[in-house]
Amino acid sequence: MGFAHYFRVWLSSVRYSIVRTMMFRMDFIMWSLVELFWMGVNLLLIGVIYSHTDSIAGWNQYQMLLLIGTSMLLQRLLMGFFWSNLFELGRNIRTGHFDFFLAQPGNPLFMVSTRKIDLDSLLNSFVAIAVIVYAVNKLGLHPGAADIVLYGVMLGCALVIHYAVVLLSVAVTFWLIGSEGIVGSYFTLFEFARLPREAFRGLKRVLFVWALPAVICSNIPAATLIGGFNPGNMLWLALTAAAWLGLAVLVFQRGLGRYSSASS
Amino acid sequence: MLAILTKYRAAFSVGLQSNIIYRWNFAARALFSLFHLVVVFTLWTAAFAGQTEVGGFSLNSTLTYFVVMLPLQFMIGAFNEDYQISEEIRGGLINQFLLKPINYYVYRISIFVSARFVSGALAILPLLIALPLIYDQLAFPSDWGWRLALGLPALLLSAMVQFTIAYCFGLLTFWFLEIQSFVILSMAIETLLGGQIFPLDLMPDWLFRLSQYLPYYYQMYFPAAIFTGRLDQAQVMQGLVIQAFWVLALLGLAQLLWSRGLRRHTAVGG
């Protein structure tokens, strides 16, 4: 099957998700509010800290806002496009409903990853974009078209990393049926994405900046808008994305081989 | 009186047993909270760089505040009590309590207390791992005598506030089919105004004073701030009065929701 065909499959998933959201309007409003509020909580933390200091690891208030906005946007995009699909993948492996996806004519990973989208998260990604635009304005930056495209490409790489981390934590279910709690580690890991890379020193730098891919996901795109394009950083991000995605797909494929359904 | 105690002791013991089943869940959660502690230490150490005090408190005393928060959450925090109550109402399990001389609130709080024994004990785990690494950075106030004497009752009342708010949310099931989004929205408010994101005293003064009249302040910030020296004795005495008021007010609300809710409730089947 070609790209066009997969795109059509994805479009019908989108259509299905929109219809579903329209059916549960109240849920949509409540969940949008919940996300909006949590984003506000993060912004308040920054507001409170900067009312007592001028800099966190060399980042001023609006640079920090840009960093937080970037990390919020990434998380909204992950939640919007992939989170519920991957979360349900874990459940489906446990219950045996995963059979249904295997029976579909298409790549199983594509089928499980794109079944629905969450409109509330996608709606809130505009709020995150507004935060970024506001911070860029306050910083007096004037990114050109090329900068914005580069920023977008980097966000794409970072989104791939987020996706790979969640997929990895879910794929563990193929081996450990009772591993429900592990998915939550995604949120723990990406809490680090709201911190400037310079704040990590010594062992913490090795662990959270170099080994685990959370910090660079938000820091490299944000630093590109603030300080200009750095090819080394771009390469670092792209290679990290490729490596983690490769690992996640490999583990998923291995898991598929182990999967033996769960019907009684 | 003794008979009443025996009755709820049975609920407590059942709660203890069923919560021990979830020990791995609690333990995993406690270990994840270690990572959260790393984030907190990194962020606040960077924020304090170049200044000895922020908002009148040293870096070490602020870090100590967050460290104390960690076991407190596991000792007095409400975890999924609201969902459990919601499930019992939806599934019709509460029908049996309507026929027996058992007070549902006391029954649930007995289970809550037993659950906190289990999770509270497991919270020691991450602390044992973290303590050797962070020991040098902890700074407790020297006047700990009165702080302990007033802090422990405040801690108990905090647990009551925590549980009773969760209980009230659970009872909303009488009116709404799905309470999950309410609970998560409220959790965000409680996390923020309970002082888990930042010590409330770092907010602008008027906001801090306003927060003292809200119940959230008494869920977590109040006991943690007593133990870590962020409040003086006069503030603590005043706080205890407001806290006691909130406990009574929330109990009243819980009773109201229960009696109103039961009128809407239709028990089906057996």
C-alpha cells in the first residue's frame, strides 16, 4: 500500500474522531479545560519564580516561557495524535483485542498508532503556540520563514522522540502483562523537558541531557529560535530521534512475535 | 461505643489487606516521585543561583519543604478514593450500607486510613534512597518542639480535609455519570493551591493571604510549612482555627450531598 492509501485511512480516522467528539461535547469541553488549567499551572510556577529572580541557569523569563511553550506544544501534539492510541494498545495487548488490529490490511504499527486523534489536545496546542508567539514577541525576536521551518522540523524530530518513548514503555506489555504503571513514566521523564539544559550539572547532565532524550527535545528547538541555527544541535536531535524510533520499532516488532492473543 | 469501634476496625483491616495488594503500584509511584524530586532540586537550585534567600527562605530550607512534601503526599493524600466511591455508587454496592447500621463516611475513612498506612510505609522507600544524596541540603528549623506539637494535629486535620474533598467528589456520581474530568480539574487546583508546585508563601502577599482562607491551603502546604519553618507560631494558631472550620464545613457538605444524593438514588437489584 502506498502513502496515499495510508493517508486516506488516517483521514477517515480523523473524521471518525471528530464525529465522536461532537457526540460527547461536554467531555470535550471539560478535558480541554483540564489541559488548559495544567498548562496554566506550569506558567504560574515560572511567574512565581521570576518574581524573585531574573534568571534560571542563564535563561530570562521570556526565554523560559519560550522553552515551556515548546515543551507544552510537543506534549499537546503527542497527546493529540498518539497518546490514547498507544495507551489503548497496552490495554488491547492485555485483553487480546489487539487481534483486531493485526487482522487489518495494513502495517500494524500504523494501524494502532493512528486510530483516533484527541481534539481537545490539538485545540490546546494553539494555546501553546500562542505562548510561544507571545514569548518570541517579548524577546524582540524576528524569526524569518527559514527559522520557522527549521523550528518546525526540530519539533517534528522531538515529536518522534516522544512517540518512541511512549511506544517503548507500552511495548513492554508484550513481555510484562501487568506493566500498566510504566506508561506514566512518560510524564515523569518529560517533566525534565521544562528545564534549561544548562541547569543540569555533573551526573545529572550525563543522565538527563545525554542519555535520556527529554531535555534536548524542548531545549534545542527553543534555543534555535533564541540563538539561531546550530547544525551540531540539529544533527544531535535528528540522530537521537532516529535511534529511539529505531529501538522502539524493533522492540515493538519483537513483541509482535511474542504476542499470542489472550482469548479464552 | 466499643461495638462501633470493632465494626469499623473490621473495615480498616479489610482495607489494609486490599491495599497491600497494590503495594507495587504505590512503590512504583513512590520511586517515580524521586525523579520529580530531581526536577525540583535542579529547578530551584538554578533559581537560587546568585542569591542566598528567595522570599525570605534559604535554598536548603526550600528544598527541605519539597522533600517533606513527598512522604506527606503518601501519608495524608487522597489517591483514588473519589473513584472508588464513584464506582460503589454506580455499581450499587452502597445499597448494602443503606440497610445496615454502618455509616458510609466512617466506613470509607477507615479504609482511607488503612490505605495511607500502606502507602505511607512505602514512601519511606524513595526517601531511604534519596537521603544519603540530599542529607547535606536539608535544613530543619531549630524550634521543632512546638512545631511538632502543633504540626501533628494539623497533619491529622489535613488528612480529613483531603479525604472529605475526595469523598464529596465521589458523591457527585449521584448527579453525574462521569466524574473523572471534575476530579482531574480539581486535582490541578488542589495541587497548585495546596502548595505542591511551589511554596505558597512565594506568591504575591495578597494571594498568599487569600489562599489561607481556602481549604486547599490546609491539604498539604499547612503541615509541610509548619514542619519546615515557613510559618511562625501566631500564623499556625490562626491556621489551625481556619483548618478546623474547613473540616467541619466539609463534613457538613458531605452530609448534605449524601442525604440529597440518596433521594436521587434508585437501588436496583440485590
